[in-house]
Amino acid sequence: MRIFVPKETAPGEERAPVTPETAKKLVALGAEVAVETGIGASIHRSDTEYKSTGASVLDDRMAGLREADIVLRLRKPPIEEAAALREGCIHISFLDPFNERDLIEQFAAAKVSAISMEMIPRTSIAQKMDALSSQANLAGYLAVVLAAEELDRIFPMMTTPAGTIQPARVFVIGVGVAGLQAIATAKRLGARVEAFDTRPAVEEQVRSLGARFVKVDLGKTEETEQGYAKALTEEQLAAQREVMAKHCASSDVVITTAQVFGRKAPVIVTTAMVQRMRPGSVVVDLAIETGGNVECAEFDKVVEVNGVRVFGYANMPSRAAIPASEMYSNNIGSLVEHLWNKERSGIVIDPADEFLRGCLITHEGQVVNQIIKKHHNL
Ligand code: NAD
């Protein structure tokens, strides 16, 4: 089967979807692999390195897309590139399927089997294919490094003949993969860390990292089968904001990562709460791509409110493009390996397969994913 990997084209995107190491594994599976010229340039991997794996390097992106049996990429494709794929092509990438109705309809119309990296089940067997986790982990680390650089204080306590410096206070709201990494990174830098999440199971994880869990009496909170938080009611959110306000006011750094799968992120930190923080403090909103947790945060911008800077940078993982690419590439490579059928020397899509039922969005002209179908009323 012919696999084609186009170069990422979104502005500011530094990540590469497939590294030469993964290309080599795909070639070893028996695939005919082609990548687009310059695919690894942003991570300092040359076309020669890709060629040395047995892959070919193509200049003509559209021809690569048109002729491929399998397309691997990182971000969702522009709709015209989805339309160029041939019938039966298997397309694997992030797809943003809850927001991209037209793209999904296009995949169905083109009879493409589209697999969404966001929808890979969060099970132990799928861990090595879990790109949401691999990228969120880096985002959590990078948010803390950004805050440490931008804050007008230092993170650790320092006792010196010139005086004792108190540690910075970091408050992490939302403790999934990104939040846990943010806590661990802030602790390693010596900050005093507090955290909150609506899922009670998180308390133990926060404590085991040496941070303090902030308690809020929200009554019953729910999780999906996949372990995702369900949205809070308006009353619960109001109760949460009241407690968050106090903790934000006494923090030097607030990092928000709270998301509700398939929905807009909840607004947790209001502008009034930011106004109560000490001038010079830093807020990093990692949920900005799904709408943001901080009312005054702006997409890919820094906003200043009463001397507090609110960072809403998009695509944080791209700031560490090398490990982000290596991890994504391992994720997508493991996915191809998982789906590869040795006898048929290719991927054979079985929409009834339990794993594929989670992440296959379109197949043979139909939208087959029940969650996405229901979400878009298709
Ligand atoms: P996510 O990005 O969807 O959300 C981040 C965090 O925000 C979650 O912990 C969520 O509970 C929290 N949140 C939602 N609303 C909130 C609110 N109002 N206030 C505060 N916090 C709020 O989460 P994620 O990082 O993708 O992880 C989701 C789940 O999947 C977690 O249970 C995680 O442990 C689990 N997971 C399992 C595996 C696996 O087993 N393979 C891998 C990764 C993640």
C-alpha cells in the first residue's frame, strides 16, 4: 500500500507528522512510503535522512495525495485536499471532528476512511497511539516554562545572606495529562503548587506530586466511560469560580487546562478574578484552542489586565517541535502498525472492530462514528 505524508502547512506549525525513524518502521512493514519534500525541515531532519529509510521524497504534493492508499498527517486537512483523495483512501490525522462538519461530509462524499487521532480510545492498549496525551504532556511542561520565564519572580525558595526569597505560588486548574505535567514541572522548579479538578479521583494524583488539592463542594460530578469530565451545571460552575477566585488572587501563576471532551471549554477564570491578582502575575490558558478557560484570554495573543499578563498562545506543543514530532510520529506509526494486516500487506478497515468504532469517522461514503453522527445530526 502507498503511504503519503504531506508536509504540515498551517502557519506557525513546526511539527512534522512522521520522523525518519517512523518512516523506516513503515517501510519495514512492507509499505511503499513517500513523504513531501522538506517534511522534516522544521525539526532539522533532511530529505536525505528520509530517503535513507527506503522512503521516496515527492515534490508534487497533490499527486502524492491523489495517489495514496493511506495519508498520514498531523493537523486536519484543508477541505480541498480531502476532496483530492481517491475512493477508499485511509486518512489519519487530528480532525477536530466536533467542529468540522463540512470536512467530515467531504470525507464521506469522497468515500475516504477518515480516522481521527482525537477519538483514539483512552484505554491501556491504545496508550502508545494516544496523541492527545503525548501533545498535552508537552503543553503542560511548556506552559510552566513560559510562566517561569515571564514571571517577575523566581519559582524556588532561596535562602541567601541577602535575604530569603519566598517560592512562587502556582495554581493549576484542570488536572488531566497537561495539568499533571504542569504540576510536576512547577514542583521541580521549586514552586508551591495548588491544583483543582472536578474529577475527585485526581486529588490523590495531585497529592502524590507534592501539590495541594483545592477542595470545592460541587455535589455530584460525572465522568464519561473514557474518564473525561462531564460539563458542570451553571450553579456548579458559579460555586467553583467563587473558590477559584480566592486561590487565583493569592497565586503568582495560574495555569488553566480544563476541557470537556467535544464541547467548548468552561470559562472558569473571569476578568474580575484576573483583576484581583497581583500586577506582574502570569496566567497561561492552555484551553484556548477549545474556547479558553480565562474570560479575557485571546487566541494566540498576550493580553494585559491591570499588570497581569494572560497568555493564550495556540499550539504550545509546536514550541518543542522535536519531541512533539517524535511523540506524534510514534503515536501515528503505532496506529498504522496496530491496523496493519501482514497477509494483505496493508490496512483492512473493519468498522465493527471495537478500536475502530471509537476513532473511525467515515467509511464507504457514510459517517460511521455514532458520537460524531449524533453531534452533527447527520
Ligand atoms: P481533558 O484535556 O479533556 O481535560 C483536562 C482536565 O480538565 C480533565 O482532568 C478534566 O477533568 C478537567 N476539567 C473539566 N472541567 C473542569 C472544570 N470545570 N474545572 C476544573 N477542571 C475541569 O483531559 P485529558 O488530559 O485528555 O484526560 C482525560 C481523562 O483521560 C483523564 O481521566 C485521564 O486520566 C484519562 N486518560 C487516560 C489514558 C489512558 O488510560 N490511556 C490516557 C490519557 C488520559
